[in-house]
Amino acid sequence: MKYTFEEKIFKSGNRYFIKIPFNVWEECDQKGLIPVKVFIKGCTFECRLIPKGEGIYYIPIKKNIVNQINCDDEISISFKLISGLTRINHDSPYSKENPIRKIDNIQSIVYTKDGYCGQICIAMLTGLSVDEVVGIMQARAWQCSFSKLLETLDYFGIIHDDKITYTKRKEFVLPKCCIVNVKEEQMSHLVLYYKGHYYDTKDIGFDNIISYLGIRVD
């Protein structure tokens, strides 16, 4: 089923979005980071809808798409739900039944370049080097969004929670293995947590954890 509406593109920071003008939970009967195929003025792309709470969602738009559309007025937008993103995992040799490895230990990785925290988490989960992960993700410094992170976990057959858990300053217990999103002064920081240990060069304050994505391990 296609969902169609008219809206404007808006910019927040260095990113572009379209706000969906209806309650996605109620209309689409789905929650979390929802994979969709989007159709805008002859442009078609896949992404995950970004939840803003209470059924409100944004469609993230890449700058090259914005440049192609080149319109400040309301435009017709359509999207349809899909089972998963295909940008990476359409030709993956792995699956949930045949993951890249059994996660029963973590080898710490130190990477000297800044902006690769998400890629480092994936590297430790898979046993690959950070450079190998960067090549597969097609994401360099500061380019590892949660959407790209989920897409890459799916590529490697690593089973994860269906949605991100937000702590909202409430009491919580981290699962045995997860990727945590930690608040820092200027931006958030992704860190791998496994069996009581944060695999990072920085000291991680429990109160600074914004959210986490559970990773299924034995």
C-alpha cells in the first residue's frame, strides 16, 4: 500500500527531512525504525523512517536528492513499507541463519581516526577490520547513522532488536550485548557494550546513555 501526502522539505542542522503529517503507528501499524521506499518527483530511494515519538515520523532526505528536487514549496510524496533495505544486503552472503560469526566474545579494537564509532562497533561484532567494515557500509567519518548501522547488522546476519530502546532518564538494565548511544558535548557517540564492559577508549557514564540497540548473543 502506498501512503501519499503533500509536504515541504525542511532542514535541521546539516540534514534534510520531510515530516509525515499523520500518525504512522495508527496508519501503518508499525513502530520503530521502519524501512520504506520513497517516491518524490521522479526520485526513488529507500530509507528508514525516523521516529520522533507518539507516532510522529520524519523521512530523511539526502542532499543530492534535495538538489534534484529543487523545490521550496509543498510537493507530492509517497512511500510504501518494505521488509528491509536493499542498498547493502541485497547481495549479502550472510543471513540470520548463517551469520558472519557466533558472538561469544569481543576483541577490543582501537582505531586512531575520529568519527568512526559506529563502524568500530560493527568491526568488533563481526571480527573484521574497521577498514573492511567502512568499505561494506560505504560510510566514512561521521556517516554512520542508526539506519546505516541497522542495515549493516542485517547484512552480516547479526540479529538485533526491532527497535531502539530510549532510556528517557528512567532506571534500566542493559542487555548482555548492545550498541549504546551516549550523549557528549557536541554530538552523540556509539559504543559497544558486552557482558558488563564498554569497549571504548572513553569512560562511559551510565547517566549519559540516551538509547541502546540490543544485539542477540548466545
